[in-house]
Amino acid sequence: MSNNEKFYINGEWVDPLGGETIDVINPATEEAIGSVSLGTHADVDAAVAAAQKAFVTFSQTSVEERMVLLNKITEIIGARSEDLASAITSEMGAPNGLAKAAQAGTGLFHFATTAGVLANFQFEEEQGNNLIVKEPVGVVGMITPWNWPINQIACKVAPALAAGCTMVLKPSEVAPLNAIIFAEIMHEAGVPVGVFNLVNGDGPTVGAYLSEHPGIDMMSFTGSTRAGIEVAKNAAPTVKRVAQELGGKSANIILEDANLEEAVGRDAFGMCMNSGQSCNAGTRMLVPHTKMEAAKAIAKGSMEAVTVGDPTSDGTTIGPVVSEVQWNKIQGLIQAGIDEGAELVCGGLGRPDGLDSGYYVKPTLFANVTNDMRIAQEEIFGPVLVLIGYKDDEDAIAIANDTVYGLAGYISGSHDRAVKVARLIRTGNMHVNGAGPDFNAPFGGYKQSGNGREWGPYGLEEFLEVKAILGGVSA
């Protein structure tokens, strides 16, 4: 890929102003598959200046013009979906099928959904004698993660474009290749010069400087809660808007009247998808004390059916986790669970049998976990599920809410009872009886899982300022 060590600034692929690079590692082989440049403050300054200049005109474009642009980008993402999927498989380990259908697919879906939202969005309304106008917030700094890379890029860039904003994107330096392809897509689609800019780099240099930059009007960040706190601190002196989608430790409540075999089997297997590297994964499964033994057996069977292996091979369910750093973190937390006395049902330390290299993790199940254990409170970000017992619905609600996080939640049981309990969980998303994601529904968290919402109409609202033009309605 000829643009790997360049940045996309002001409508052109340009050479970085610094000379430092970083290798991109294939987590399945532990070998370098390329390198990207690490940006400097000067690179960020150039990108911000381009975005500021472009905002003057792009902010004034019509809804129809932006609709055409979104539809064109959607079309080209579809045409290059194989390229995106291949890059994602090689740089973060998603199996081929998942990379094509879900990883690359979500990028296309977010753009298509946003085009539909834009077609019906009301940017102005009359309120008595006043005109209420929604206007683009300005230049947006975007920092995106490695676990669902195109998903997170698309669910920021699409609504920002729809709103009339310009932007500077810093993707994860761990999985940056898909973002380079995305920038090529933006260029091919004819995105106006300076509207979209890409600067690769690390968090302490590019991410921090982007967050504090006075030319940035808003930061949109997805990543760990620890990093999100740093983004907010750096942004505070310039009082810019900060929207954050952060960590999670989501509860999955199996009610007493749920179909135990169906709910536990489905969700234990599903939690392992993407190697457990999803911020909204239901990693705390709450089951009635009286059903712990049955739930343990069902979950064990499901997790042992997960095939761990080469992400390019047919039949692989999950590939490696993204890096040695993540592998070591997961191993440390599995050891913590053992040390704290949780019952290790399956999986455990080390790589799965037959896999001597690559950052592969055994699907791991702990039972009879208490909610004060580290494995019940800390985000593991791997295929590790904990089973926690509860005595009644009120106890389940208390355990589910006993966390600093509040991103997602899951619940299975009779519909009315499940919805009643779901209303009492302090979290931004609740999935009832296996309901999947909806790209029109808001996505985001309570508490230390972040603030603001992405996806659908609420995602577009995040990139808008509200202006009151008093006396603006003609008599």
C-alpha cells in the first residue's frame, strides 16, 4: 500500500514532517506486516488548519450535497469491502467471515443509515416568534480504537459529514491500515479538500495534542476509560465538547423464567465473538443461585464449541487478540480469578493446544464468582466469561448496577418481566432476549462508560450546535 507512511491532509497524500515510524504487527503470526509514520505536532497543526479552512464552505453546503457525498462513500466502501476486511484480519486478527460481514460491513451500514437519517432530519424549527437552528459544531478531532476500527471510524465520520463538520482523524496505531484505505475511499468519493484529514500517531503525541488544540471544536473519542479521562483533561482548557465511548463490564441477566439452555448457550458463545474484544460484551452473566450448576454446564459446552485458530482459515470462530500487551493483560486477569478463588470451569492460562505462536487466548469460563472480584469488576477485553449467582430480581439489579461502567446490558426471560428489569439497569443499551444492534438506535454509556451517543439520529445530534434566532420568524 503506497500510502502507508503518508498522511492525508488537505486533499493530498503528504509526507510526514517527522521521520519516526512504527511497525504494524499481525497478531496471528507476531510478525510485522508493514509500518506507518508517527505524526508530530506540526502534522496535526497542518491538518487542523486544512480542516478550519474547509469548514468555512463545507458548513454551508446543502443537505442534498451532503446526501450525494454520503451515498457515494457508501458505494465505494462496498466496492472496497474486501480490501478493508483483509486489512482488518491481518492487523487485528478478526476471522475472515467476521471481518467481511461485520467489521467492514458496519462501515457501510453506518454511512447508509446516516444518509437515511439526513434525508429526514430537521435542522430548523419555529418556536413562537423564534427560529431554532441546528448548525455544525466545527472542526472535530476523532480518535478511534483497534477492536472495531472501521465501525468506529464510520460512526463518527458519517454523522460529522452529514452535519457539515470537518475533521481530523487519528486511528489506533495498532490497527491503522484499514484507516488508510478509508482515506483513499474518501478521496475517491470526492470529499472536498480539507474536509477529512488523517494523521497517524500515538496517543501521548498526536492524540493529546489533538485534544488540547485550540483549533479543534469537539473531540470524539472511543477507547479505554483511562485514555478517555486524559482526552477530557487535555480538552478542558479550551472548553471544547468531548463525546466519549469508553469501557464496559456489561451484565447479562438470565431471569428465573428464561429458557436457560437457549439464553446461556447463545450468549456464552456470542460473548467470545471478536475474541471478546468488544466494549459492550456481556462478560458478567448473572444466573439464579439455584441454576448455577445447570448454567455452568451449558456455558461450558458453548465455549468449548468455539474454534480458536488462524483467522484466515475456514471454520475459525475467533482469532488472536490484537497484541502481546493485550494477551499479557488477559493472562494476568485470568490468574487473578484463579488466585481469588473463582471456579475455573474451562480455558485458563496459556495458548490453546496446538497454537504455539500468535496472541491466542483460550475461551475461559469462571463460575461462582462474586461481584467484588477483579474479574467481575475490571474490563478483561478477551474471551473470558464470569458466572455470578443471585437470589431474586432485586439482587440481580443491584449486582448489575454495582460497577463503575454502564455501556450495555443483556437480559433474558418473559418479555414484560425482562423489560421491567431492563428499565432499572443503569446502562445506555439493554438487549432483551437476544435482540441485536440497531444502527438507528443510540449507542453510548452511563457513568465511566462515557457520555454522548453515536448511531442514528442521536449520533447526528452530537455534531450540532443549537442556535436560537430570537424574533427570527417573519410575521
